[in-house]
Amino acid sequence: MHTPLTSDQIDRLRTFNTCVISDAIETFGVRLEAARIAEKKQQVIELSQKPGASYEELGQAVRELLDFQTVHPGSGEHQWKQQ
């Protein structure tokens, strides 16, 4: 289990720009769980606006989103997971 960051560590991380943080995420293969849920939600939105998308496709995307949120209920709490 990972040790939570201290306030001091978080403050030091705030000094890095987005590019540095992005590179670190890619390098170490970690990702914020909330970002994964956002991607799933975006997939549902895009599919719902896609001409010719079937109800079956949309239903599958919604089920995947709901399943993901059920499996990762604390995702809104900024949990980092190994990719």
C-alpha cells in the first residue's frame, strides 16, 4: 500500500509544470483513477453523438462505465493506480 503524500510534498509538486507531471506519469506508468472514469464518460458521450451508433453499442459503453465505477468506488478520491 502506498503512503499518502504530506502537505509539504504536495506543495512541492505544485511547483512543477504540466509537462513535467505528464512525463512522470508516463515514465512511472501511474494514472489517476478519476481520469479513467472521465475517459469512459467521454466514450459514452462521443458514442451517443455518433451517427449510426446502435443502442447495443451505447448500452455496452454505459455498462462498462458503470462496471468501472462499481469496481473502483473510491475513484473520486484521487487514487493513483499502476497502469
